Amino acid sequence: MNLNEIHRVFFIGIGGIGMSALARYFNSLSIPVFGYDLTATQLTTEMEKSGISIVYHDGIENIDKSIRSQKENTLVVYTPAIPITNEIWNYFKQEQFVLKKRAEVLGMITEQYDTIAVAGTHGKTTTSSMIAAVLDHSGVGCNAFLGGIAANFNSNLVLNSNSNWVVVEADEYDRSFLSLVPNIAVVTSTDADHLDVYGDSHSMNTSFQDFLNKVNPTGKVFLQRNVELSFNVPKFYSVEGVDVAYYAENISVENGDFVFDAVTPLGVIQGIKLGISGIHNIENSLATIAVCQEIGISNEKIQAGLEGYKGVKRRFEYVIKQDDIVFIDDYAHHPTEIQALVNSVKALYPGKKLTGVFQPHLYSRTRDFGDAFAKELSELDEIIVLDIYPAREKPIIGIDAQYLLDRIENSHKRKETKATLVESLKKDELGVLLTIGAGDINTLVEPIKRKLNQE
């Protein structure tokens, strides 16, 4: 089935950030879009308002009759995270509908464009949305399928009929990125992750190398300095200028913002004031500069685009920013991401007490990286651990919040539940508060904000 043969689409797991971008894409083409997900969210509500039909209960009877009666020209898109017991999934499989993974469909769509693919275990969403924002600001424009809600577009989907560029996240989970054939590729990091899929870091690195082998032979590849992968002539970037083509110097903090000079093969871009915080985002901006210079955008337009970049929801997102208290919400769910977050906050707010509320994501990740999580969380002045968010996983005996709490070397630590957390927080005991995690901890952000504002 090619794109022209698709007359209707059903998404199993439509509420996922990647799935919803595809659903919005087909909806923009006036193709009827239907979907199933376990729970309603703000994202699914927005899709329903745009005309997409979504059901929240499993069962064949919940599939729209127009889908069941017209197998021909119907595409069913599914996420690998869907349980094999799902009745809707099994119905479409047994009835031999055309079923494709999200990544396969993204690959079909991007064949029409010149593709910029951003891979890596950290930084994909910020870097890809940053590239999209600079392309948009420069007038070159782009289409984009993003893994988060980019503030510049208030969406995870960007459409521009006048541009032949598309920016996508190249997701390593389930080897999804092997469906892409990029013209330009970025790899931000290859720290071990998704070991439930890969088994070990060697297998994961092999998959990343397979991804680079898919890049157009005449294409360009930009790698973070510590990434050990090969391509024809890759160019490296890093915050520190050691054996790299792109690096930062004269980094400073001005009124809570990072300012730096970017040294590049096409000259120095001086005094860049990033629109978002985080030392790690300086590195993400260097990758953005490399890609945009390759496309031919001037340094002046690149700088203006970076300074106008507003970030991604739940990536170092300020909820409260006041003299007496700062509240930041972040999606960090890997030890390296937590390290980057904590280091950035310490640089921005030296001397302030740091309190972190962490919701572990996945039993397997908590088991595989328990000691590493504990090491990074111990750097906080106070740490609160919530129950593990299971996502697609079944519980693992002995792996829970207490398992992680026992490993944290910090006398100011405790366990809370989502039900007790908000009332346990007292504004006068906080300096900088961080909510950290990739599960549903974001549902606590507004209640915490109200509580702190009331106090």
C-alpha cells in the first residue's frame, strides 16, 4: 500500500506523541482518521476537536463500522508498545488488514522529502524541534514530526507545503529509525538505554550504526564528540572544543540565561543567548547550527532563530520562576539526562536548595540503571521518589520505588505517592523544585503550582 491508496486510517495507541503527529498529518489531508487509546489526555482531546474519532475502551464493537466494512484502502497503524492481548489489535490482525508500525508509516511519508533525522538516546526532541524552529524562522521552512509539543508551533506536527525539507526524530526504540533514509543525520548520544529491547549496549550501538548506514551516501552526518560511529566524513560537535568542528566558548549566565559563542567552520557566532536553559541545550544548539549551515542558512539567521526558540513542553520547562522559588518540570528519565538537568540548575541557581521529585519510568530501566539513578539523584539536596510508572511493562519482583530509595546516598530522601505528594510540599522549604520523569508525573504539575502559589 502506498500513500495514494490510503482512504482511511486507524491508529492503535493514537495518544502517543509520535502516533498523534501521524494522525494529525493524515487528518490534514482530509483522510478520515480513527483511533484507540487507553486513556483520554489533553492531546487526544485536541485531536477529537479537529475531527479525529477516538475510542477509549478495548473491544471489536468499538471499532467504527466504516472501518470494519471497508478493509480495502484502510491502513492500521500500531505502536510496538501495544499489548498482544489487545482485542482491537488482534481483530485487525486476524482479518488481515494492512498493518504497519508507526516507524514504517513515517518512513513512507518522508520518502517524499529531503530528510533531516535526529537520533540519540538523549536530546532528540529538543534538537529536532530547534532545527525546525530555525528553518521556520529563516524562511527556508520545513515539515516536522516531533516527539514533543514544540512551543514555537504549539504542536508536534509542522506542515509547510512550500518546503521540501522534513525534520524527524529517529527513534531507536524497537529499531524504529531503520525505516528512515536521511539526507542529513544527527546522533546526539548513544548511552545505553532500552536494554529490554537490545539486551546490551553493543547491540544498541550496532543498531545506531545500521541507522547511519541508511543515510544517503552523499548525505552529511553530525555526531556528538563521544559517539563512536562511522560514516564517510562525519563532523563532530561538543560544548568543549577538543577535536571537534563545532564547539562553544565564553559560556556565561546572564539573568538566568546561558550566553555563549559558537565556533564553527564558517566563523564564530558571537553572543548567542539561547531561548531555553540548560548546558546540554548549548550542545543541542551546536548540532542545530551544523545542520542549518549545511543547508545554507546564514549565521545571522541561525542566531536569530536560536534566540527565538521557545523550547518543548516538559523539557526544562519553567512552571514558576520567581525570586523566592523556582519550579521546573523535566522529562528526564535516564541517569545521563538527570545529570545534565541537575548540573544546569546548579549553574543557574548556585546556593539554592534543590528538591527533586522523581517518578521512575519502567521497571526494567529502574533495574538496569538503579545505581546510576541513585548516584545522580544523590546530588540533589532533597529527593522524593514516587512509584514506578510501568508504561508497557509488568512488575518485576523486588524492583520498586523503595529499591531505588535504598540506593540513594542522601539523608534527606523519602517516598511519596501521587496522592500524598502535593500536600507534602511546603513553599518555605523549597528553593528550586524539580519534577522529573517520563510517566504521568506531569499530571501533578498544575496541582503543585496551585499549592505553591496559594502558599
